[in-house]
Amino acid sequence: MLAAVRKRESALLLGRAGSGKTRLLRLALESSGGRALYIPYVPVPHDLLASLASALLPESVACSTSVRLRGLLWNHLEANPCVILVDGVHGASHPVYRFFQRLYHAPGMAIIAAARDVAGLGALRRLFWDPRHVIHLRPLARADALRLFELAAERFQLRGLELNGFRRQVLESAKGNPGQIIEMCRLAAKAEYVSGRRVKFAPLRIDAMIRFAG
């Protein structure tokens, strides 16, 4: 990820919900030295253009049509190229594809998109055809998942709780997805999910699943 940002190479980041895609994009943004822009994906083309314009050309957003925004953004980004980190791509339409296609081929520009799977990219699949530019986030091996749980338990100060059963439930339900492990440990630090020293796993798990749904 960091190499793609540094070299301004387009890439596709694939992983299940909770695999850490958003966190990696955020870390890439923080490490970019201002050379990258992060935007959550929205399926309505005008809203996506407005989101980009709000970050780059805030004065142009009010009362601007999609056609005008598209032209302004193309002109601005071709003159001031950067890496665009697009998070949570799903079901992209052809107008969205055509907008990003021009940027994809512009000198100095790069698009790094994150999605759960290739099928979910919609029309943007056409941009990310080269498997050499696809980064797969695999579930953690059991030992690594256990290590992450212990680190998260330390981070969220869970050592006063009964962790044996909670640890087993978290590892079994997360199936190696680091984001889910961290989220369940984060929720366990809240009083509403604790009874005495016991973690109330059922409501915690439901709320964690809602966090990664959609």
C-alpha cells in the first residue's frame, strides 16, 4: 500500500468486512505527506463528485451540476495530480467509471480502491484488470489472531474481565478478521456490555456485526 502511494501506482485492495481495509487506507493517507486524498465511496455519481469537490474545490460545490463538477475536478486534478483513496466501492456505475478512467490515465494520478470483492466493483472492474496490482487482505492465522486479541485486550484495558470465554468467542466469530477482533475488544471496554467481570457477548457481537454491515 505504502509503495503504491509513494510510486503513485493505482491498486485494488480486496478484503472481507473487518479485514482492515479502511485502517490501511487511513494509514496510507497519514503516511502520504499530503500526496493522497481519502474519500468514502457513495453510489450516486453527483454525490461522489460533490464529496471530492468539497475536499479540493469547496467553493465550487454550491449549485454546481454534475457536468460542471466533473470538468472542474478533471482540470484541477490533472494540474495537481495526487493519489485518490476510494474506500468501500460497491456497484460503481458507468458514469463513475468514466470519471475515474480519465484520472486513472492522467500523468501523476493514481486510484487506490478498496472493496470486498471484485464483483462488487461494478463498472470499475475495468480499471483493475491486472492481478499484479491487486492486494488481498487474507484472514489472520490462528496464532496471529490470538496475538492481536491479546494486544487489543491490553490496549482497551480488559485485563480485569474474565477473558477466557470471551477470547474463545471472539476468535471463533471473527474468523481471523482483524477489524472484527479489534472492534469486539473495543466494545468490551464499555460498561453496557459488561456484567460484573463477564462480557455480555451476544449484544456485543450483534453491535459489532452492525458496524461492518452494509
